[in-house]
Amino acid sequence: MIDLLYYAGAFVVALGILITVHEFGHFWVATRLGVKVLRFSVGFGKPLWSRRVGRDGMELAIGAFPLGGYVKMLDETEGDVPPQELPRAFNRQPAWKRMAVVAAGPLFNFLFAILAYWGAYMIGIDGIRPVVGRVTEHSIAERAGFRAGDTILSIDGKEVQSWDQRRLYLFQRALDRARVNVEARDAQGKVESRTLDLSGLPVQEVNASLLERGIGLIGFIPEPLPEIGVIEPGPAERAGMKVGDRLVEVNGESVSTWERLVGLISHSPGKAMQVVVEREGTRHRFTVTPDPVKQGEETIGRINIRPRFTDIPDDMRVKVRFGAAEALSEGVRNTWSMSVLTLEMLYRMLKLEISTRNISGPITIAQYAGYSAKVGVEQFVLFLAVISISLGVLNLLPIPVLDGGHLMYYIIESVKGSPLSERTMMLGQQIGVAVLGGLMLLAFYNDLTRIFQ
């Protein structure tokens, strides 16, 4: 329950920051171009708080529902406008001004992401050294000659300081079906150049686990102990086991590693097992019957526990930090790469090359908000940067009701010399609402599927 409240709180804070940035973009450009702003609201619905500010008496408000926000401008299409105020009405502005106001929201999201990356890289981002912990058999990495203990030094000439630093670049190269040159130092200190051939990698493998599952490179992972770090509803909990219990014996066999424990449990689906645990210096015996779980063609046993990991050794920790100019350059590069990658993934989903399961909704985003906030400020800032880019890209899509849809209308108006008919715009709004509603339902479905699986 506490975790749920923590995730919800982090999600609301993140959303509040990003909505404020987006709407401030619309507000700032509108006021600079002479458009009168009536209300700046973060959230929808009945205001929980409001205040009049400025010479125009603009209303600042926080709405009851935090999933959005808006800037209300003086506009004849939304109400009567006094004759003396007509020059400041949004609908009376030339098309280029309206386009600038509408585009400002997404552009401020991109600017925020650049500044967030810049600040994070200036402070320094904690990471793990780019050391290969394991190479999957028959994988792209094995064919390229990678071995456990290799340290990755650069990818296509770009320096690598931590395991996750160039993951985004590899996503793009994988979509391009390219060959990637990697400079690595083996365990004996010899530096070699190796080539990852991504030309045959299925596009479905381009996801968050590309490096591990798609390419076959698995980084350093702290050794999990045969000790319960997380316990979920299931056989272990029903038997009376608790977080912190150290498993020492299963069916009379000694257990010294988590891998050994998993092997014994997975091979006993539906069979009662005698488990001995050590708790606060005292040994306790439990009878546990693993639930049978279908995994591919076979059935394995699970008791719904997860391990406690040992701490990461100091010599495996790194802090990726840049000077002001280089940090800004990294921020611009990451923002551009993420934007292009997001568009390409959406395009490939439309072509049915990539599963729509990659679309995440508010539940998954809230979980990541909570996780990143728990890890530290710099990780939460990086999370905000990624979500800000996604909001910027989404809002620029040419879907009516989004900023990109309004931009599309104004571009058409500029070309034909007159606005679209009210009937056409209304039809577009209905289509836009239907599309967004469908995307939201799909995102919720994906979220719920991840939870129950």
C-alpha cells in the first residue's frame, strides 16, 4: 500500500512538472505574440486552487484531475470578445502566429529534456562499468567474439563509460540493420575491435532488453543470495515464510546459491517439498508445494519469491559526468535520438512490424516514476526527460485535438488561403477523440496484462 502511494505521488509530481512545462510553452509564446491569455490550468475539472495574476487578471488554476492541462486564450469561437480586445484574440492572429503558439508546447517539452539531460550529466549519473558478465550461447555477441570479462571501451567511436550509456544508439542501429564496431579490452588487457552484425536481428527484438536478449550481451549482475528479498502471494507465503529468510536446505539437499534453489523448485511442480530456512539465527522447517506454471512446452514449479542481491562492489561502480559543453551536447543528442526512435517505433507499429505491447499507459509510467524516484534525483530527472520527449512527439502527431492536428489545420489554411469549414474540423475532432481513446484503452490493456503476467 505504501509503495502504491509512493508511485502515485511520484507520478502526480512528474505529470505536474511536465504539464506545466508544456502549457508554459503555449503561454509564453502567446503573450510574446500579443495574444491575451485568460486561464493557465494544470489539470482539468473543478479548480482546487486558483488566483488572478497580471494586468489582464489571468487565472492560474490547479484542476481536480491531474491528467492534462490547458491554456485558455481569448477567442471568438469560444465566446463573445469586446471590440477593443479583438486584436488580441487568438482566432484573429495570422496563421504563422497561431502555428508558433501551438508548436511551442511540444518544443518546450524537448527543451526541458535537453536541460534535464544537461543537468544530470553535469551532476553525474551513477552506473555500472561496461563489463560483460555473460555471453548468451549462439548469439550475435558470441559470433562477434565477445567473452565474459570483456570491457566495452567504445561503440562506433563513441566512448562508453557505463553499461547503459549507448543503449539508445544501439536501438537505432538495430532498426537500421547495421553493423556496429565495438572496441573492447579482454580480461588479459588486450584491446580488440569486434563487429556486431545486426542485419539479421528481427525488429521485434528491438526493445528494452535488446542488449541482453537480442544481442546476447549480459552485464555485471550482483550475485543473488538464497535469501528472500521479495515475497508475493503464493506457496511460500502460505507456508509461513517471510522476507529475510535464508534458505539453507530443500528436501535434505544443501542450498548455497540462488541458482541451485531455483533448479530444485522448478523441477518439482505440484510436489510437496521440505524447506529449511534460517531466520534470526534459528532454523525453521516448512512444507511448501510449488505452483505448477506453464513455461513454453514444459511445466515448472514456482513458490513466488525473489532473491536479495548482494551490493554492487565499489570497483564496479562508475559516475558518468561531463563538462558543461559536452553535457549539453549529450543532452541534444539524446533528445534528438529518442525523438527519432519514438517516431520510428510508432511507424513500425502501424506497419505491424513491432508489437503494440510496447505502448505503455499511466500504470506503467507511475511504476517507473516510483522506481526512479527511489533510486535518486538524477534517475528521476532522466525519467522526466524521457517522458517529456514522449509527450513532445505525441503532441506533434497530426491527430485532431492534439497540437499536431491544429498545426495540420493551420498549414492547410495557409495553403488554401482560408480556414477549413466548421463541419470538417468537427469531424476531425471526433476522429481524433476516437483515435486517442483507442490508444488509451490499448495502453491500459498492456499495463494490466504486464501486471497479471
